[in-house]
Amino acid sequence: MPCLKGSTGICCKDDSFPPSPINPDSKYFKFMKDEIEEIEKYKWIRSEQEGRDLDEEACEEWVNKYARRFREEWENKHGKI
């Protein structure tokens, strides 16, 4: 499956993400860390429910269902990225 265009890029299995070094003290880095943790939890839950590793399928599902809302809620709590 190709990388999800317009997404966070964490579903990519190549070395294209991140495209450049990110300052670990930046708000963007903290956002990405939190988002990745949420996606990893979702992938684990969905894989357990299905009885198989869903990996990219669950990642894509999370992005399509929850990414926009997650960012809105994260920015409401932490400020704009």
C-alpha cells in the first residue's frame, strides 16, 4: 500500500518520513508523538479484534476516521501547531 497522501506519513514503510530532522522540543514533534501513540493503540485494538495484524489497514482507518478530530482536540489543548 502506498503512503497515505496528505496524512501524517506514519503508514509509510520506507524511510521517507520524516522528510527532515524535527526539533524534539517543537510543538509539531509533540503532536506527532501523541498522534503516533494513538494510532499504535488503535492498530493494536483493531488487530486484537480481528485476530490478525492489520498494520497499514488499521493505520489508514484511523487516519480516515479520527485524524482530523484528533488534531482539532490536540490544538485546542496545546495550541496551534
